[in-house]
Amino acid sequence: MKIKKFYFIFFFIFFISSGFCQTVNYNLLLSKKFKELKYIQKVLKSLKLLEKDLLKLYINIHIKNLFNEKELLLNINKSNFLETENFEIIENILLKKIIAIKQKEKFLKSRYKIVCKEIKNLKILQAKSLKQKLQQEDIVYPIKNGKIKSGSYVLKITKPTKIKCPISGIVKVIGYKENNISIIIENENCTVYLKNLDDIKVNVGDYVNTNEIIGSINKPKKFKISINCKN
């Protein structure tokens, strides 16, 4: 019963507080859910050990009419049986406690399944949110301030210029040809191809952020850009 009250208060506070949030922190929510799973596992383990001890005592009393009083005192409230030496009454006390443990275990196992499902749904929502964020992400101009749309461009570079990453994503390919370096950067929504760089500051597999300096062009030449986005 106490466990049910705990969860009721916990979720009541959670939903009240979440109602005032304009944005959803999925990492925080997932962290709380995983902590709850860990807590449930810990409680279930403790209940299982207690159930095992009580069941052992119950069998000793019920079948052998024997019990270890010291052991019994550790597991049952003393006031429940001090006034009697009747084995039947002690059996009933033990049985009630075993049944109560079973009910708590049933509730916690059910809650565990629900939390697992909530984690799965949160991960789906997190993925959708990230996809929407990427779709709404501004593509920045790689050689100056401003934004640029999907398409292919040839820019004339007349002086040493630092090259910024147009999108956030992962460096998928780096190619070298006749002293010209090309880079392909991808995320879930866009692919960017940059050609004719002289120097680069990234490696294949690196995650780069929008506006991060990824290389440079050191002499006059044509700088080619190709940007393809799904939406």
C-alpha cells in the first residue's frame, strides 16, 4: 500500500511540474525512468529474499512444527506472536506476510513493464523530436555569415578563407585529389558535399556542429558546395 502511495505522489508531482514545461527534456525523462527501473529491481530483490526466509519458516512450522525463534523475530513484528505460542496463529501471520509480499511483487512487476513501455515510447518521441529539429535546422553559409538553401553552388575564393560547417552532422568521407580535399558531412536530414579545400581540421567519424571551422582555402580557386536535404 505504501508503495502504491509513493508512486501516486511521484507521478502526480511529475505531471503537475511537466505541465509548465514548454520543451521536453527527453534525456532527463529517460534518466528518471531508468532510475525507477533500478529502484524496482532493488525492491523486488529484497522482497524475494524476505519471501524466501518467511516461506522457509512457514514450512518448518507447518510441516515440522519447528521454528527458530531468533530467526522468526528478525522477520515478523514481535507483537504479532509474543502473546501466543500457538503454531496455527504464527502460521497465519507468516502466510499473510507472504501473501502481502506476493501482492507487492505483482504490483512492482506490472509497474516495471509499464516503465519499460514508457521508455520505449520516450525513445520514439526523442527520435521524432531530433528529426524535426534537424529538418528545421538552418543551413549556414560556409564562408560568411548568413543562411543558405539546398542546392549546388560554385563560389569564387580570392583570398585565404576559413570554411565553416553548414550543418551539424558526422564526417562520412574525406577525399584527396590533386591537392584538393573534399568532405562529405551527413545527418538524418541533409548531406553536404564540400570540394576544393586546401586544409581540414576534421577526421572521418567526427561529429561537427553548425558554424564549426572544419578547414580552409589558402589560395584563389573555385569552392564547390552541394547540399541535399530530404525536406
